[in-house]
Amino acid sequence: VESVRKGGLRVNLVGQAQALEQELARLRYTFRENHSEPLGITDTPEFLAMEESPSAILREKPRASVRLACELVAQGKAGAVVSAGHSGALMIAGKHLLGTLPGVDRPAIATPLPSRRGVCLLLDSGANVDCKPGYLLQFARMGRIYARVVLGCESPRVALLSNGSEPGKGNELIRQVYPLMERQIEGFIGNLEPGDLFRGRADVIVCDGFVGNMVLKTAEATGSQLRRYFRDAGGRSPLSWIGTRLMGNMFFQMLRHTDRSEIGGSMLLGLKGVAVVAHGSSNARAMRNAIEMAQRCAASNLMEALDEAFAGEV
Amino acid sequence: VESVRKGGLRVNLVGQAQALEQELARLRYTFRENHSEPLGITDTPEFLAMEESPSAILREKPRASVRLACELVAQGKAGAVVSAGHSGALMIAGKHLLGTLPGVDRPAIATPLPSRRGVCLLLDSGANVDCKPGYLLQFARMGRIYARVVLGCESPRVALLSNGSEPGKGNELIRQVYPLMERQIEGFIGNLEPGDLFRGRADVIVCDGFVGNMVLKTAEATGSQLRRYFRDAGGRSPLSWIGTRLMGNMFFQMLRHTDRSEIGGSMLLGLKGVAVVAHGSSNARAMRNAIEMAQRCAASNLMEALDEAFAGEV
């Protein structure tokens, strides 16, 4: 609703119409009586619960909301799809209904991270738990294009996420892909340690989806542990109570600065269409950021640039 | 010096005597004139710099400080070795001079992490970047014994670190080892997500050394990013300046609570002797914690319990 009211976007809500209408009424949203109505509803009773196997959407649930939303993009009726549901299901629906870019073996989840110099892109942050060196090379190339087109970074620096910055560091996968990156990836600057993750030393950080997911979730867990400690500490002494009140806003501002939901969602990079996955615990603000990020990607020439870059390969 | 003065321990400093004596003079440490002198110095000019290959200590540097320190333990002249230098070099020196426990293929770095219910043990946190399922089973068994003997946990709960808590989650290694853990490891509770890392749901958390190292370093990087932000924010407005002062101590207390250096060092578990690696950026407090942790391990029957548990295997 905020994206429509304040962001001026057109949004189609795909899901159980009755529940959506109730929620819209609660937000005092009134539909206009003409063709310029920016908010639409596509009714479907089916959806995929978090504990279900994502592949269920292919056979058992042909009208799952995530499928219908991808179909709208495939049919050109929507510019992008955004989901805060099961990211695996969005990936499967995206592959099935939008297709994978020619020359890309595996689409990756590309997550913008807050860094000292703005934003850097971490990929794969969860789609492919087991990767071959060739996948990581493709992630690097897609990431560079995203950084250039969407983040406005003229010559993106690409790094491999590893346990040390020296060339020989890393597990077998990283050691195998390192020399290939050196030869094939423009702007490759070598290995990057997690200690430098937020220091703005690289614009695109490449890793397999298992490691990327662990790193993201660890950063989130550390942040929320500190937040909890802060909240609990406010009750301990009168001085720290006053301190917490005075600091309160600043502290939450700080957490916001270090919270990726403020930046938007993660793009499923490698699909033939814009698909953005938002965090499952997103609030309205995070959803609006994800929707606006999807809009920015759809309005840019990201898809054309990716198409062009990989076209030579096929 | 604090470990000697306040902790009542006997400490032998292995390194360049002249540099050590200068430092001791700066700290106004005066040697006693009798046999009860608790602080000794073993002079050696050789040491391994961080950028050198750790295997250099085997041939080129037979008198490297880390080697001599391990020799003192091997000869029974010291109960434990503590190093804040190159952890790889301590591992190699430990394997070479102390030996690996029979039945253990690869010693692991076992790092105590602060958690809501006290402390949990993460291993391997950096020694073995490429692991076979059998290694992880051994890590789990060694970790359980450590948790029981050193952390005083009666029936330790063991978990695999994975990208999701459901049984099928994880990369190939985790999926392979999961059913083996179910059959062979007492107290196995399944997969644990990084989101639950600090929630005290498990006492022993098992992963390969690449992932463990990434997770540890990410948690540290997130913590220090928040600290930096907090420090910078103090100068922004009069109210937040006052807030920062009032909160200051509490905030550093919070960081201390979430800072593993406060807990001590990481044990190289699987060697025939107590070897503890402290963080390279340790301050005096962190070093004292690491030294006291090493003393606790040496004074416990950890080595006997490990020996006994793995003796049946060989």
C-alpha cells in the first residue's frame, strides 16, 4: 500500500483475495472507480507453506501464488515479481515460467549488503549449496553487470569470499576457481575475508550458496543478539535506562544501517525476468524497499545487459 | 604478567629474550631471587611471521618460538602451550611434537562461543578447510568430551551447522554426515541454523573448518562494525553524545558479552597435549583468559577422557 500511495507504483497482489481485501480495508485503502487503479488483486486459494517442498508448485499446486506471480511477469503483465515467501519456490517458479538466461547454468541469489562505501553485492547467498567452479565464474560476471547497471558502479571490483586474503587460501572450490577468475573476470581483486565484508573493499563478493547463506545468517544473528542485549540492559540501572532512551533512536538507526532489509530484497540473478525475494520477517518498510528495488531493476536495462553479455556464450 | 601476579600461574615466555625483558621492565616486573620464580624466559631468535608458510617451522626454523613452546609441553616441562601467532604453525608444531591422538584423523580448532545459556563450542573453526564426513564425526565426539569435562555440561547436545534446521538441508558434506551422526553420536539434535548460533540450543556445533572460520569472522566483523558506528555516532548530536557516555560502559559490557576473546582462546582438539590459540589481536585481558583456559584444560582430565574415548578405535 505504501508503494502505491507514496512510491507511485502499480502493484498486483497475488493471493487469497478475501484475506487481502480485509488487510486493505484495515489500512483504509479505497479502490478508485476507474482504469487508473494502481492496485490489483489476482485471487488464488493456493500457496506454498514454508515447510512444504518447493517443487510442489510444479505439479500439486499449479495455482500457487508464487507461480501466478511469475506468470504475470512471463506474460508481460508485470515488470517484476517480489516474494517474501519460500525463496526456493520463487527460484523454481522463476526457472519454470521465466526461464534461465542462455549461458547461465544456475541462477544465484544476489543480496545487497550495507558497506562502508555504500552497498556491495553478495552472491550466491543461498540458491546453490553445492557449486562447481564454472558457476562461480558466472556469478561473478552477472554480479559485475548488476553492480554496473543497478548500483551505478563504473568498474566493479570482484572478490572471492575466503578464509584468508592470500591467493592460496580457501577450500578446494575457491582454490580451483581463483586462477580461472584471474584470467576471465575483469576487475578481479582476489580473496576477501569476512572481516572485510563491510569495509567496502569489493563491489561484488562471490561464494557458493551454502557459505553465502551461512555468512548472511550469522551477520543477522549477531546483530539481533546485540539488539536483544541492548533492550534487556535498559532495565538494569537508572543511568543506563536514561542512556538507552537517549541512545534509543541512534541505536536503531545504527541497526538499520547494518540491516540488509533496509536496502531491499535479494535478486534472483540469472532468470529471464526480474524476481526479488524479500526476507521472510520483512515489515512494511522492508517490503516497500524490496518492491522499489524490483521496480528499479525492471526499469533499468539490466536484463538487456545480461542478455548481451551471455549471448556470446551460447 | 597478570596471569602470574593475579592468576597465580607459572608462565614460561618463549621468544626473543631481550624484547621480552624490555616489556617486563616496562610492566615493572621484578624477578624473584629464588627457585619459586613463576615467570621464566626461553630465549630464541627465531619466530614465524604471519605471512610465512607455517610448514617453514619444520625445516627452515627448528628454533621457531612456537616449536620450542610445544617441545616444553612434549617434554612435560609445561602443562599447555598458548599462542596468539599463526594458528596453522601451532597446529603443525603440535602435530609434529605432541602428536595426534590415535583414532583422530585431523585435529580441529574448537572455539567457545558466548551463547544465551553460557558457552557453546564451535568446531572446526579453521584447521581443516576440506573435510570428509568421518572428520566431522570425530569433531563431534571430541567436542562432546570437551563440553562434558571442561564446560561441565552433563549431556552435551551436538548439532551440525547448516543453512536450515530440517534434516535434508545442507551442502553435500552435511547431507552425507547427517545420517551417520544420527546413528553414531550420542546427544545429536540435528541441524542448527546460524540464526540459532547464540541461542544456546546446542552445546557442541560441528562444521568444516572453512565454514566455521567464515562464521566466526563474520560474527566478529558484524560486532566491530556496530562498535565503529557507535563510536562515530557519539559526535553527532548533544543528546546522543550524552547517551553514548551514559551507555558507554554498558555498551562495552555488551560487546564483551558477545566477544569470544573474553571467553579465552580456541583449543586445538585432537593433539596429545593442551594447545590453545588466542586471537591475533588479543589484548592483555584476552591473553590472560586464554592462558587461564589452557590451565583449566591441563588441570582437568580432558586428555585422559579423550584418550579413553578414542582408544577403542585403534
